[in-house]
Amino acid sequence: MRKSLENYIHNLWHWLKMTPRQYAGCCGTEDPEPYMFPEWEKMLDEVCSLIKRGGLFPADMDCLLTMMALDDETEDVLDCLTAQGDELLISVLTHAGLRSIFPQARWQCAELLGRRSIPDGMALLRQYANDRDAYVAKRARNAMKAITGNKND
């Protein structure tokens, strides 16, 4: 990912006085929240700009998944990916999301697969439906139902 976004993320962890693993475990229930970070809007602008421009590398996915996790309440990054992400980015991101430490990012990857069709999307959703986090699994099942129209899937 571009250095400026990496720097923003690094500064945000310092400001939150948390590590990524601590945040993944607390689900953003403690003050301060990421959106309170003074440069939060700049971070969102940067990530959406990068999504629109494209040309992201597989190594960039960690930063993108981190931003999805941090933004899980407003879902601005998810909305930007839905509207602006190309098929290759969505495919690489949702594959990488399976290994993310953030359940907040994994459920959004499942939701993204429900919003945007990619060739192996249903196979990925089946993997998300077996996630260790119950909420991630539920969101994946909901996305599968929305795609297939089957309420009993």
C-alpha cells in the first residue's frame, strides 16, 4: 500500500494505544474509536483514492483489510470497494480476507462477495460461512441467500 496510508495506520494504532490484535479482539467497543482519530477522514480519502486508481498489489491487502476493520461501523471502505473496486481487486482482497485477524474485515469481505459477483464468489462465501467467528459466518450465509434467493441455504 502507499506509504502515506501505512503511516496513517501506524499513527492510528499509536493513538489508540492498541495493537492490531488487541483491536481485533475488542471489536471497537472501547474509547477512543478509530473515527475519532484526527486524520481519519484523510485515511478514508486515501484508501478510496487508491481503490479508484487501482494497481494495488497482493501485499497491499493487509492495509486494505485493516482499514475495512477500522471502518466497520460506517462501512465507507466497503461502499467504495463495492462501487469502485475492480474484479481483480475484489478477488485478491476476499481471498486474503479469509486469513485476516480481523473479524470486522472478514464479515465485510463476505458482504462484498454478496454485492459484487466474481467467478469463485460462492466458493469463497462457503469458506466464510465456516468462519470461526459466528457473526462472520452469519453474514456469509446471508450473502449466499441473497445471491441464490434460497431462504434455507
